Amino acid sequence: MSILGARGRYFGASLAALIAAAPAAADAAAAAQSGAVPDFSSGPAGWTTPVAGDFQPVPESPAPLRSDPGHPFLNNVEARERGITPTYRIGDLTNPNLKPGVKEAMKKDIDEVLGGKIAYTPSTSCEPAGVPAFLLQPSVLYFVQAPKEVVMIQSYDSQVRHVFLDVPHSANVKPSWYGESVGHYEGDTLVIDTIGLSRKTFVDAYRTPHSEKLHVIERWKTAGDGKTLEVRMTVEDPEIYYQPWQGVLRYRKTQDPILEAICAENNLQFDYHMPMAKNPDF
């Protein structure tokens, strides 16, 4: 049996929680309109990034990992237009911020992928993407803002992330897919601090591993006329990188409705490490 039942229940429970929080979210939206906090929900609007798959560099910061120019990435659409075979993402290991042991492990993986192995990532195998890779999904991102919590929903695979407001981190955080995210508002900016991320996830689309020391800080704010949403993140992991690095993503506002997507029943790419329920749920 696939994970349909378990993920379906999870998504349904999340939607139920969001519906229950609607009055509080409305209060938060009203506060946002009065200038107290920024409003990222904007009614039924969502946000989509035109540059899915890559964090954009920030001046005067070590650069995020980018594509190896010798092995360019071609998605299914681009490859079909050119009449060639799609490729997997291959990271540029000349990035000077990566430590030697990480480069060695990644080179082994890259050699295997170039030799024909499937390039495994959690999200394409119907598992949670983790942070900050959650932000790279090629889908619409939605926000529900309540006084004590911000919920972020990716329409791609119905992934849901919770950010708890104005509370400290737990004394002992057990590693999990999305870790523990706590946040607060600084004027027009939502600041999110995430720790406790499971090593089952990767940092980026190039399958860069991380340790349990991974620490991600995001700063979200709207730009211009409110139709652009920007997140600037600082990523720190002393076992992987010599220095913390910064990256930025920008999103455009869209009026697309939230659609439920069940990954395991609609994964047309491949079946690789697909999670399966151990027991029937009916």
C-alpha cells in the first residue's frame, strides 16, 4: 500500500487546523493591514518563484552551490524541446566553501549519477524536502498567518511547514524532516530560525548533505508594490562549510488556488525509496 492514506490524513488534519485557525488568521490579516505585521497571505494569493532549483547569490557572501557548467541541467520540458535526454542536477564542486570530506562524498554520488544511477532527493521520492530545500520546490507557496503561528504550504506534494512565533527553541530538539522553526516579526520582515534538521534531507537541489548542526535563518519581506516576496537566508553548518553563506529567492504573487497533490500516486518520474505504509488505514 502507498503512503496515500497517511499523507492524506496528514494533509487533511493540517487543513482542518487551518480552518480552525481562520478567525485568528483573520485577526492577523487585519493587524497586517494596520501596519502591525506584514501580510504574506494576501487573501487567496500564493507565491511562485521563476527560478526554482537554485538559490541566488548575495554580494559579499560565499556563494551557494550552483550547477556544474560541464554538466548543465535540463528538465523534462527543456530536453523534450531539444530532442535530448533530461539530466539530473550536478553541483559544481569547485565551490571553495565546501569542506574536503563533503566534496569527496558528493563526487562519489556524482560519479554514480553520471554512470546511470538515479539522483535521489527526498521531495522527488515523496518525502519532505527539509529546510532550506523546501523553498526550491517548483510550485506555489501559500502562507497562513495567525498570532502564534505561521503555516507555509507547498502545493507540490501538499507539504506543510509550521513556524511558531515569539517562543524560544526547545531545550533538546529532536532532529526531524523540517526541524524546529521559531519566528518573530521585525517591522516588515518575518524572521525564521530553524534548527534540528534531520540528515535525511539535503541543503539544496544538488544533494549537498548536512550535519545535525545545520542552522538556517530566513528573512521574509515583500518588495515593490507588494507583488514580489523575497526571502534572504543564512545557512550555517561548520561540518560542511568553511563559512556561513547567504542566498536569496524572489517570488511573484499569483491567484492560483491551493490544490491537493498526492505524490505517491502521481509520481511520473520514478519510484525510488518511495515511502510505504506498513499497515492498512481502513
